[in-house]
Amino acid sequence: MTETIGMLGIGIMGSAMARNLIKAGFAVVGYDPVPAARDRLSDMGGTTRSSPRDVVEAAAISFASLPSAAALAEAAASVTGASGSGQILIECSTLPLSAKRAALAAMESAGKILLDCPVSGTGAQAATGDLVILGSGDERAYVRCASAFAGMSRRQVYVGRFGTGSIMKYIANHLVTIHNAAAAEAMLLGMKAGIDPGLVYETLADSAATSRMFQMRGPLMCDQNYDTPTATIRTHLKDLSIISGFAAELGCSLPVYAAAEQLYHAGEEMGFAARDTASICAVLERMNGFDRHGGASASTTQSSQS
């Protein structure tokens, strides 16, 4: 008999996860408040429901990929009213720990299980199942979900008590933030020196200087391909506020991260909020007055003309 898996949230990440679960042989039922998202699930062979409660009543195991703490609170309130007990909701979003713990308490009081299992990877990685599950919470429930995890990710790591998964995700996104900024800065440095960005990428992508972000976002920076985002600057800024708040609670100074963070804020101010985070390369180009097509900085061109 085909096992049914639920999906709450059918955006970039949720739809990719759902598609891979369907390919792996699961029946997927889901809910999203956005009609286009529900249509997307139907088009890929899933079935939509009218509420999170309906999803949890139809599936013993469900994933949640939600955009905000408010969305999680709303979903948890709906799930607690679902009939039955013992259903498992796997929360995969990057959200404040306080929001996840509040949802945990609400669900436990109703006999439901919440796992904190953020995923490490972009929307593009999710599309190919190239995600890492950072699992935390009830270990027996985590083991019960092993086949579902395997259906939408390449690696699964159980890291301990509830909340540790989120903390590990904060650390992962801290590194992503810096590595993406470093990749953009390296591209700019090469272009300012007169080297084609494609040559920079091809030379360094398989060198000691590389990173996963350089490998993934470098081609987007080379082609200035920012308008089909796998992760937007707007979404990343949400994650940055969570990481900064968590570090502040710990009294932990993060000077390298703090410097990189400013590029994403600058990107939002320059109108790049809805573009891929690789677009901070364009942000750096503007900051430097650099025109890659002209082969010289705008400031240099202006000086030569005056």
C-alpha cells in the first residue's frame, strides 16, 4: 500500500520536496493558502486539502515548509484540532526557536509530535533532492520518518534534542552568507583586473579556493542570471535576522558575518530583494562603480570624459 505524506506549504522548497516524494512513490496531500501553489501540487500528481488539519488527518507523517513564525503558529493551531493522535509534523523551515518551541508545546498537548528538521540547501538543490536534513526532537519519531526523509534528501543527520536542528541550520546559513559574499567579491576582483568572470569560475571552481556557494552561485554571477531565484535576498534577510538575534542572545560577536550581512541589506535597498542572492555580485559592482560590459569602472570612465 502506498504511504501518504502530507505537505504544509507548497512554495519553492515545499513543491520541490513534494515532487521528489511523489517520484519516490509516496502519495502526497497538501495545503497552501495560495491557489497557484495548490494548483502546482495538483499538476505534479498530488492532492490538495482545504486546511492543515485536513492534511494531518489524511497523513500520519507531514512536512511543513512555511514562510514565517505566524504561519507556523496558525498551522500548529489547526493541527492540534485534528482527529487522532500520534501524527508527526516535520518542521523544515528556518524560524526562531521560540516559535518552534511554542508549536511543540501546543502539539504535544494535543497528542501530536513535532520534529525540528530544517533542511540545508537551496531551492535548486531541493529540486534534485540534494538536501541535507538536520533532524532534532523525538528520536523514535525521527527514525519512523526515515523513508520519507530519504525520498526528498540525499543525507539525513540526527543532531539531538528538539531545537538543535534549527541551531545547526543557523550555523549553516551563517557560512552560506559568508561564502556567497566571498564568491561575489572574488568575481568582482577578477573582473576589475580585466579577467572574464567565466575564466575565474572555471579556474577556481575545482581548486582549494572553492566552496559549495562558489560552485552553485558562481555561474549565476558569471551570467548575471538573477531573475529565476533559488533563494531571494528578501528570504535570506529573514534568515539573517534570526541568526543575528540568536547570536545576540548568546553574546557571540560575529564580525565576518556582520560585514557580509550588510551586502544583503544593500541589495534590498538597491531593488534586488526579489532576485537570487547571487545578485550581491551586482550589488558589489554598483558599490564599486564597475561596468562589466564597458570593461572599466563608471567612475574611471567619468573621470576620463571630464
